[in-house]
Amino acid sequence: MAVKIQKTGKQHSREWFEALMIAAVFAAIIRVFILESYRIPTSSMESTLLAGDFLFVNKFVYGAKVPMTDYRLPAVDTVERGDIIVFKFPKDRSLNYIKRCVALPGDTLAIRERQLFVNNAAVPLPEHAQFLNEMVPAGQPDQQIFPRYSDFNKDNYGPLRIPAQGDVLELNRNTIYLYGSLIADEGHRVSVMGERIMIDGVPATSYSVTQNYYFAMGDNRDNSLDSRYWGFLPEKDMIGQALMVYWSWDPHISLLSPIEKIGSIRWNRMALMVH
């Protein structure tokens, strides 16, 4: 005759605790290596993505980064022109940015009267992209634009080659504004002494690039802090590819006004695939 063993309250509690721990571990693995939620904080990607959109980011597609290391898991696919990407902001890696990748390592990029060209081929404006301000004419420099002391502006830019791993960069007093931050970010001390460029205290006339770089721009072209302003995007800062909007509401309405907040839900954006 079988004897039914009654579990004590302590045994039930332990089983629940173990189940919760296992669920927490799986959730952490999914968040770190596979899929993560991201909220759109600004209007830099309007009208493709709106402030207040919540979306899933595919982290394994480009090879998820192992926390607290420089190691990445094998990538499923490579970054392509036109991908909407999430990345660590190179000037402050505590921040995540989302932009559209418009140029790959080795590409030559130019903007002429707002028209984007990559490798001398015109690139159509994304479907929901927009301009809000008047066009800045060619030859009118903007000192906020990268690189410093160029005659580039947001509407007339380049031509500029995007560095690729293995490229040998010529260094002089003119090009150091273009490549100085890249070299420093790759772990070297960069300085200028008269006409000489110094890397780690040694005169240098060239530098070999150790990783790939990309060029990213927002679809809201007149209201986007992107590569035109801060430069090349290192491959090491890539987080993943935007996948799908799963929730959206007006971010300017406070949660202290719940009825108005619920009324601002954008139902037409639910399950919207990002492209």
C-alpha cells in the first residue's frame, strides 16, 4: 500500500524558492544574450520610431557581449546598411543609443544637399525619415560637427572613409582631428608636438586600425546626435538590432494621471516590426 508523504511548509517554500531562482537565471540569460527591452527616449528616429516606444532588441544577431569581458559570442549575421541598431554611446558608455547604420567598415560616405551617398551611390531616405529645418548650404562649417575644424555641416558632409580593421591611417596635423579619438579609444596616448604626431610618446606618421567601425544616423535628420557629431561607431559598442515595438504611449504624460496616460496608448504601434 502506497504511503502519501505530506510535504511540510518549509519544503514547499524551498521548492518555490528554487523555481524562482531558476526562472531568474533564465530571465537573466535571455536579457544578457538574446533579447532585451529598450525604451525610445528622444525623437531622433522619428517618425520611424517615436519617443515612448518600447521595443525588443535582438542581441544575439551580432554576437552578444559577455558581461565584464571583451569577448563576444559568435554572430548569427553581420551588420548591414539600413539596420536600426542599438549601441553604447562611444562618448559615454553608460548610455544606450539607437540609430540607423548607414555605412559599413571600408565604405566612403558623403552627404550633398541632404542626399546621402555611400560609395558614390545615392541612398534613398528611409520611408518615415524627415527633415525639420532649412538646409545648411555647402561651405558653411558647423564646429559641432565631426571632425573639428572641417568645413562639414549636417547637410553637406564628407566624403569620409569609414575605418576598417587593418586600415593604415595617415597621421598629420590635419588628419589627427579625424582619427585622434579613434586611436585613443583603442588604448593609446595621442598628442601633438609641433608638426609631429605622438602615439604613446613615440613619433608616428601612420596607425593600423585594430577593429571595424560604422557610421550611424538618425532618421530625424535635423534632430539627431549621431555620427555626424561624434564620429565613428566602434564595433565593440554594438549591442544589437531593433526588432519589434511591443508597447507605445506618450512619454510626456505622467503616470500620476493614469486615465490620461492609458488614453495615450498607441494601439496601432503594438507588434510593429522595425525596419
